[in-house]
Amino acid sequence: MNEIIFIVEEDVESGYTAKALGYSIFTEGETIEELKENIKDALECHFEDKSDIPPVVRLHQVKEELFAYA
């Protein structure tokens, strides 16, 4: 596998959350930069052998907006 995809969402209380597609990997961070570092740490914890970690990490950022029609 060449890449792993994380769904990133803004969280009102904690900054950002990230969940990997197809893996039981979840982490969070107050900023995007902190989130990226936490994702690296989570990948190293999830994969016993570092050579199994996909070389590309794709962050799919989801932003939800709500507005009133009136």
C-alpha cells in the first residue's frame, strides 16, 4: 500500500480530529501541525514494523457549514 487516508474534522473543543480509513487509528491535535505530528506517532504505534507504514499520508479535511435560509 502506498498511502493511508485520514478524515480530518474540526472539533469545537479540541481543535482537529483524524480517523484513518480502513484502520483503527484515531488521534487529535489543537492545530493542523500538531495533528500531523500526532498522526505520525499514531502510525508508529499502530504498525509494529516501520517499513509497513505507507509512505504517503493523505489528509481529507471535512468542513461543515450551516447557514439559515430566511
